[in-house]
Amino acid sequence: MSGTGELAGLRALVTGGGSGIGLATARLLAARGAAVAVLDLDPASAGPPLRGHRADLADDAAVRAAVTAAGTELGGLDILVNNAGIGAAGTVEDNSDEEWHRVLDINVLGIVRTTRAALPLLRASRHAAIVNTCSVAATAGLPQRALYSASKGAVQSLTLAMATDHLAEGIRVNCVNPGTADTPWVGRLLDAADDPETERAALTARQPMGRLVTADEVAAAIVYLASPAAASVTGTALAVDGGMAGLRPRPHVDPPA
């Protein structure tokens, strides 16, 4: 049963909803009145009022079963947030074929599997929206992110193709492109660095606004795109990156003494 708010009566499913951006999004959808289920390897971490379903996005049968179970529990589906993903560091020399297959299998084919399973439910909705979590890495050349950037470039192109394919069915498809966000994945990346404090300072410095993006800020953009307020928005990539993709501010220089 959904609550009150502008999303009351809508049913939403969020992949990777157990932590980070996915959890922030699921909680905000619920706070706005939607009934929300999450797919995650550890769905129990989401907690009430979110409904948790376990699924490995690399396993098509598991994804189909989890989406079907979530749709049955919610009584249908109106919103799908394809948020789950994994990271990778390195140049094209640094990752094996196996790692390329693993990351693309989750970041790109994971969206394909979940969407494919959800489409019959979304077609029955009078307000159907899909939001994919992409990245500034889709459009900006970032160091040591060859594999990750390739996967997110595919997500942005896939978003446009899906928006076109399902336009006549009344299913809107958009994506959000976060900048470097203060999430558990970035935390693990920093922990693995030789000098975590220096690495965090470098990540912060490349954000024109001078700070990392928060999970709640990305969630707000996702929920907007999923909501009836964005009824005329489809095929759009909404940057939530503190200006990282498009702004080129002059570096701060202290005035002469």
C-alpha cells in the first residue's frame, strides 16, 4: 500500500537499492508516496518500508523471477530505476578480458535484463518511466576509467535507443549522469589508494563546485525524471555533476601579496 504524496498510487522498483544512490532513491520514492521494491544482492540492508528482493543482475533467470515477484507484491509496476552497477579502474592495458566481460555484463546487460523482465508490467501502467543511472564518465574523458567509461557510454546510448523504441508505448526513458558521488563505491576506491586523503582531495578538486555530489542529490534528479512532473521528458541525460562535464572555471589563484 502506497502512502500520500505526489507519487501516491505508483509502484517503483530500484536495482542496487540496498546502498548508496539506489537506497537514497528508493527511500525518496517511498517518502513521496510510492510503493517501492528493491533488487539487490543484499536486499535486507534496505529495510522497511522498502520491499527487498535478492537478484544477481548477471543471472537472467534470477532477474526475471525477482522482477515478477516484486511486480506481484506491488500489484504492478510504474517506475523502474536501473541503478545497480560496478566500478573499474585502469587504462585499456590494465583490465583483463574477463574483467571487461564482468563489468559490461552488470552495467549494460544488467539494465537489459531488468528492463526486459519489467516491460510487460510497464506496458500496463498509465505512468511508465524508466530511469538509468549513467555517469559523467559517459561524456568526459576521465583518467584510469577506460572500462567504466565504456560501460557508461553504452548506458547513455542505450537510454536513447530505449526511449525511441518505447515512445509509442507511453514508456519514458531517461538517465542521470552523476559526477563523482560520495558513495560506498567511491569510499572503497579511496580506501584502496596509496594515499586516500590525497586521492579524495584530487577527486574533490576536479568538481567545479568544489565538493563531491551526494547520493541524495542524485536521488532527487532520478525521482524527478520518474515522476509525473517530467511527463514530457524522455531521451534526456540529466547531469548531476557539480558542473564537471560542461564547466571550465579558471583555477583559483591567490592575489599577489
